[in-house]
Amino acid sequence: MSASSRSSSDGRRRRGLAARAAVPAALLLLGVGAAAPAHAQSKTGTVFGSFLEIEPSARIAAMGNAGATVPEGLDAVYYNPAAIGRASRWGLSFTHAAWFADIAYNYVAASLPMGRWGNSFLSVTSLNSGDIEVRTVAQPLGTGELFSASDVALGLGWGKEITDRFTMGAQVTYVQETIWHSSAGTAVLGFGTLYQVSDRGLRIGASLSNFGTQTAFAGRDLRATIDADPSRSGDNGALPASQFTDPFSMPVMFRVGLGMPIRIDDDHELRLALDAKHPSDNTESVSAGAELVYHRSVSLRWGYQDAFQRDSEVGLTAGAGIEGNTGSRHYQCDYGWADFGRLGNVHRFSLSLLF
């Protein structure tokens, strides 16, 4: 085969790969319209499943939650499901966060390599308020009853390395919120792509999360008795009835980011990340972070999250981590701190294992 023929063949191959990569990227861009707010004002607190916006990774939270371009690992699939495409080993990750008002947040994820079919992952997210006293207008000091609010999300995802530089992934998640004896549930989808631009490691990533239909609450707490016609006497004044809540939208999130590792010397590497976020229930924001790694064993991290977001209470983040090997197993322990202004500080702890 002549040089010109090989060049033509290589050109067609690259164009074909580029065309395939452009399809999911175009779908993500189309999803931006779905995430656009219907009005100019913020819609914070008006969506269903707000707990899905709590980032689980202590490592990436310490980097300002700029995780759209983290290339691999279970701590990155929340931000971009394409990250699981580069995983090569079975993995397990657990995160606990002491959230506001003694609310407990827990996240567990597991990666499952599938060979040439790519990789899959499972995730479970839990948020629980603990027991709260029931108070009414007639009994403001409490009725003696207790109630709780809890949220659960069960996720199943897949990712695949399409080329040595391009990966893509998707995730489906079932979401349920429960308040005492009433609950609501629905399924949401997520998509992501990750592309390495240069040999030096510059990456661009994009993801669309929590894309789904509206849902409404139902349950015995919404049951009531009514008098269908108060003007009449002698009829049944306590007819059983059910109240209906308005449907709630999902917290759709579009992320796009840049990431770049910088080799300082043989022992030190600086990893930089920058994300822009477009949520459906808030204003746009930018997050940035850095990670300084020493000898692939100790890491120091810092960042700033949600800059330019209207009325934001968040800001500085910081943390550290250690990693190493015990036999054939690899472990990683991370801590992340985040400033939430008048709400106080949030502390996250993560433990990851590779088998």
C-alpha cells in the first residue's frame, strides 16, 4: 500500500471516530435546553430529589467539586459517568458526610469490569433526617409521635473507552423521597463524555445528570375526610378523600469542564480542574480546584465552588488524602472540608478499595 493510500485510510478512520464521538456530545448539548430555567429568578428548593445535588466524593469536594474531567475512579462517576470507562479493576467506594442539622448522608458505589463490553457500576445514596417530634397547632410541644424524612437513590451505570482518548458513559437512577407515611419516586437518566485533547493530558468533559419526568407525593398522610356539601344537613359529613400535591421537576444539571495534569518533577504532580455548571433550579456557576500529589501516596487539595452563583453560601474547600497498596489491593482514604457560610462547615470522609 502506498503512503498516499495509507494516509487516506487513516484520515477516513479518524473522521469516522470523530463522527461517532460527536453524536453523544451533540445529545449533551441538546440537553442544555432541558436544564434551562423557565424564569430568570432562581428556583432553589422547588425540585424533587434535591439530595441528588449533594456531591459524594471527599476528594473532588475538596477540589471545589470540579469533577467533570476526573479521568477515572468511582469518586468521579457522580460528576461524569464516562469516568468509569477507564476502570480496569473491581472497586468499592464509601462516603459519609455530616450534613446540616444532624442529617446523615451516605454513598456507596461499586465498579464491575466487563472486558470488551466496557465497565459498569452500581451506586446507593441515602439521606436521613433521624427522628423528629410531631408538633401541631393544637399541640405545639409535641404529640408524642415521631416522624422522619429519608431519601434513597439506586443507580446503575455503564461506560466504555471508545478510543484511547475518548470515553462515554450513561446512568439510570431510581429516586425516592419519603416523609413519614407519604412518598414519591421516579427514574432519571444521566449521560457523559470525556476526551483527552493532547498528549500532555489536557481533557474536556461534559455530562447531563438527573434528566427525568415530574413526580408527585402520595400516601396515607394525604388522606382526609370532607363534607361534600356543608350547606346540607343529614348527609355524611365525613366522606373519605385524598389530597393531591403538585408535581415536582427534577434537578437537571449540565456540567462542562477542563482538566490538566502538570508534572513538576518525578515525585510531584499538580492536577488542575475547572467546571462550569448549568442547573435547572439555580443560577449558573463556576468551580475550580487543584490537587498536589506527592509520590502517588499523599495528596493536598484546595478549591472554590460555585463562584458567580446568586446568593451562594458556599465557597472555599480543602482536604487531603493518602493512598497505597496492601498486597494486590489498592486503598485510598480522603477527607474533604467545605465552607457553607452561615450554615456552617461540611466534612466528608471517603474510603475506596480496588481489588
